[in-house]
Amino acid sequence: MRRFAFGLRFWTLGFGFCLLVVGHWSFPPAAVPDAPPQPHPDVAGLLAKGMEAYQAYKFDEALRFLNEALVKSRALKDKQGEAETLHNIGAVYDNLGQPQKALDYYQRALPLQ
């Protein structure tokens, strides 16, 4: 169906009859989902540095930044930042070949999201 702000619309009803409709059609706006919560900017900066080190295979440096982000997110009571940080620490341990430690961090992140 088309959306009209105001106008005339004719529909053929068969046998040559036409229906004239005059009016204002409007449909409710589509629901726009809220943007997902973002970590505090201080935490996001540390997360970015940690992930940059992670992508460069500098896992010790990544863990240092991510642990700093974890402390900062907890101090700021930033649940989203804490969840992302725990998840990213789990990813680092997974790449270091420590799946049990990675799983521990992933499980700690789940209830926070």
C-alpha cells in the first residue's frame, strides 16, 4: 500500500464503478530500536588499544590494556565496558591456547550483557 499525506485515490470496483476516497493516510512510524549501550569513552579507548595489540599478535600487551580497561570499567560501574572487556580477555586467552581460562572470562561476561 502506498503512503499519502493527502490526496484523492480511485479504485475500480468492477463493472466500471469507481470508488473515490478522499482523506489523509498515515501509518505509524516504524519502531526504531535504541542503539546498544556503549562503553564509557575512557574504557573504550583502552579497549581499542587492547584490540589493536591483539590484532598485532602482541597478546601480553593486549592483556595489559584489557586488564586496565577492566579495572576502569569496574571503577566507573560501566557494565557494558566490563562485559566487552571480559569477552575480549577471553578471546586473548583463547588465542594463547588456554581455552579453560577463556571460557571462564566468557562466562563472567554473559550476565553483564
